[in-house]
Amino acid sequence: MKCYICGGKKFGKRPGKVRDNPKLSVHECRSCGLVFLSSFRHITENFYQDSKMHDTTPEVGSWCKATQWDDERRFKFLASAMENRDLLDFGCGNGGFLALAKAAAARAVGLELETRLKPHYGSLGLKVFETLGEVDGKFDLITAFHVVEHLPDPAKELRRLAGFLKKGGRLIVEVPSSEDAMLTLYGSEAFSRFTYWSCHLYLFNRDTLRLLAAKAGLKVDYIKCIQRYPVSNHLHWLSKGLPGGHQKWSFLDSPELHAAYEKQLASLGLTDTVIASLSL
């Protein structure tokens, strides 16, 4: 076994467990810091088409409500960049972001493997492809929100996606961070037994995401650290050892507090999310 990014052969084992598959373990490359699962064999050919990822949220309506805050955050972040431009949302999930983008972009289409969502897309009037081979045209902006960590060969897929960019186009990649403060700063045992998931084959940080872009032959325009979950979520984990603090203890949060907390964690590279803009 060797590291996907740097080819290193020395690894450490991260504390915690993979919540839905105890047979898997989580490894970290001692050379570059890439975090990855011990095996990808559970990702079969039709794994994503058959809705294996979202069995815990079988109702699309409830799933859409749960992700609305993320959809709105992403739309606000990219609103000016997508205005009157062509956009492809790669791995568009329940289509929440795509539905918002459709109102701002000249053209907004998606790509999603999960077959059960076809009727849902129809109800929203969204055009969603099942494979890259079906995608027509090129795009000013291609987004991939929490998709790259699911791919066994992410550099290959990023190269393929980049082939659909117009001249001067950008590929926006958002991934969960391997340097999440709950793991690396606070050392929450409960969180380390919850956050690792068999569908997340890799976890990246600022450095390994930059290395991944280089492996894919892409230029990094910027990499930013984003904190999705607020202080209330972290305090609840540390106090109760359970998720959902951003809902149960939301009275602790304010926009000002979250902005300050995010800024400080970002300065240390310890946010829960990393977002990058890549180009040819």
C-alpha cells in the first residue's frame, strides 16, 4: 500500500472508528498528511446509483430541509461568480444549491448518480445528467460540494471535469477537513467515533488539497478554510458527546460569534471544511 498523493509507504492509524463499518480503519500518511480509509472495496460499481449514501434520510423533502443552510451559504459565496454564466453542479445531491443557482446563472445543470432522485429533479424543473458522457457544452463554473472525498481516484475525475471548463473557467471544490478542530485540537473521542464514514474515502486539509490539484494538473487560485458548524455544536460535543448542538443549543450562537470563531480556527487551519478554486 502506498499513499495516493505522494507515494509514501509509512502510515499512522488515527484514533476513532468508521461509524458504519467497524472493519475499516482510518490511516494518515506520515509524509504528506493525507487521511484515507484502509480499504475501498465496499464502493461497488453501482454503490452511489443505488442510494447507499442517504439511507438514513429516505425522504427527499426532509433531506432538503436538512441541507438548506449549506445550500444558501454556498449560493451566497458564489452568487456574483455565477451571475449570467454557465454552471455545472457535479454531484448535486438533492438539488438544493442547483435550484438556487438556476435563478442567477444563465444556465445551471447538475450531475448526480443517485437514480431515485429523478422524479424530484423533475418536480423542481432541474436538468440533471447521470454521467459526464451525457453532459453537453462547457461551463464557466463547475462546483463539487463534498463530492471529491467520495471518489476512489479524485485526481482523474478532477482532470475530466476540467475538460468541461471554458477558457478562464473555475472548478470550485469543497471537502470536509482532516484537520477539524474536534479531532486535532479538542481531541473529542465521541466525535472521532462518529465523523469517519465509509463513504468518505479520503479527508483533505489545505496542503493535501493543494497536492491533489497538482496531481490533477490544475492550478490553485485560492484555498479557504470554512467553518460550517458553530460554537454551540462544538460545546455540545465536548459536554454531551453527541451531535446536534447547533440545533439544541442555538441560543449560544450569533453571527458575530460565529464569524470570530471561524476566523480564529481558519488562521490555524482547524476548520471543519476546506474550499478551493482550481483552474487550468
